[in-house]
Amino acid sequence: MFYHVDYLYWIIMLATLLLSGTASLMTHFTFKKYSKVEALSHLTGAEAALRMLTANRVNNVTVERVDGFLSDHYDPSKKVLRLSPDVYDGTSLSSIGVACHEAGHALQDAKQYAPLAMRSALVPAAIVGNNFAYLIIMIGFLFHAMTMVKIGIVLFAGAVVFSIVTLPVEWDASARAKQQMVSCGIVTASEQSAAGKVLNAAFLTYVAAAISSLLMLLYFLFRAGFLGGGHSDD
């Protein structure tokens, strides 16, 4: 494969690994740091999420425990907010911050927040793009089949759009959480900053993912000759 001698590819790969690795380390470090700081309210993450939902009259969402570390997510199709064990049962500022962030997604859904609906609609494109685009592009370049390369690039572009649309969705959910944590009496105003730091660190992982996917898309466009006169046989 041409990637073995393609220095541009390896430079981009190194940059994306550095970005994603740094963001992931920051998220884990920040979560662990504030997981040792118990909230004055002594609410668990599950209780905090339920309080936030109830205060906003969102009564059709259930909160469940799910296996994994920081595997927390909201499923708009099933109206289920799933929290990892550390978050579901934890009473730390980290646990509450993450739980309220996921509850923020439920509030977005209840208020028909357009970017969330757009992201949900793009999920199939993201799955296909992430799972098959690389393979199609590689085969296309290997056999000089530009039609396959173009198809692969289009599929990968769908995944890139998904990662970009994810940014305002995640930022808005965190903004809702930061405001609601205090107004709902989940944390005090003095605790809000610490809980918010966990959400800010987690947001960086989405930024890193968006930048990484965009860099790879630009690389494929360049190698296919659509940007800057690059060619697949360089």
C-alpha cells in the first residue's frame, strides 16, 4: 500500500493521534480529579439527572445504568438516559457534571433542538462512513479506480459532517447542564466551576475528533487530485 512511503499520511496520522490522545488524557485526568470531590448535596448522578429532568417537566425519559467507563449517553429514539456505574451511583462533582450533561441532551430533545435532530439523522451516514469509507478508498487507490475513491470520499464526508454537527450539540448540552445544576439546587454556585471543568475537558475530545476527521478528508481529497493538484500515485 502507498501509505508505507506516504509521509504526508503519517504526519496527519501522528497529528490526529496526538490530538485525540491529549484530549482523552485530559478528560480522564479531570474526571478522576473531581471524582474525589463530593458534592455538598450528596446527590448521585442518577438523582441529579432525574431532578434536572423533573424540574424541566421532562417526564418521559428513563435513567438507566450501563456498563463501561464514561459510556454515558442519551438515546433520543428510546428516550433513555444511560449512565455508567461511576456516574450513576457516584456523588462526586464529576459524576453530577456528566449526568447533568446527558440530561442536557434530553432537554434538547424535549425542546426539539435542531442540531440534535440533525445529528440523529446523520447517525447512519456516520456509521457507514466510519466502517467502510477507508476500505473503499484504499481499494480505489490501489487499483486506480477513481470511481471507488470518489464513493469512499463521499461516504467519509458524511462521517465528517456528523463530527462537526456534534460540536454545537455537545457544547449546548454542557451549557444547559452548567446553568441547570445551580438553578435546580444540584450543586452550589461555588461548585459549578469544578463540575464545569469536567464537561469542558470532555468537549475537547469532540473537537479533536472533528479536527482529525476533517484533516483526513482533506488528505483524501488532495491525494485524489481534488485539492492542490495531488495525485493518488504520489
